[in-house]
Amino acid sequence: MNDRPAKHSLTLRGHRTSVSLEAEFWRGFCDIARKLDRPINDLAAEIDEERGTRSGLASAIRLYVLRYYRDR
């Protein structure tokens, strides 16, 4: 099992960016987007907007995934 983060490309409000996430977090993020019937880029843009400057986008996505599954 490879625990190293891998880069994933996203487009947030028309701008390309990438996040480095471990495979488990990326799969969880994609699963959540599917369950919510939301495009990955739209969900990432929402997370990005809500995080402000407190953390990086990858960290914010990890926390979002963790909270989503913890609250279920």
C-alpha cells in the first residue's frame, strides 16, 4: 500500500490547481461528491471558499472527508 500523497488536478472557479492527497482521502472525496451528486470541482471550490486562509486546500479536503464520515 502506498501511503504517499499523489497530485490530483482540480479547476476552481476557472483556475487550475492541484492537491496532493493520499489515495484513501481522494477516494473518499470522490465518493462523497458522487453521493451528493456534485461535481468534484464544485465541491472542492466550496471547501476552498469555506477554508479561508486557515489551512491549505489539501488539509481542508482531508478534514471535510473525515467530518463527513465521522458524522454518519
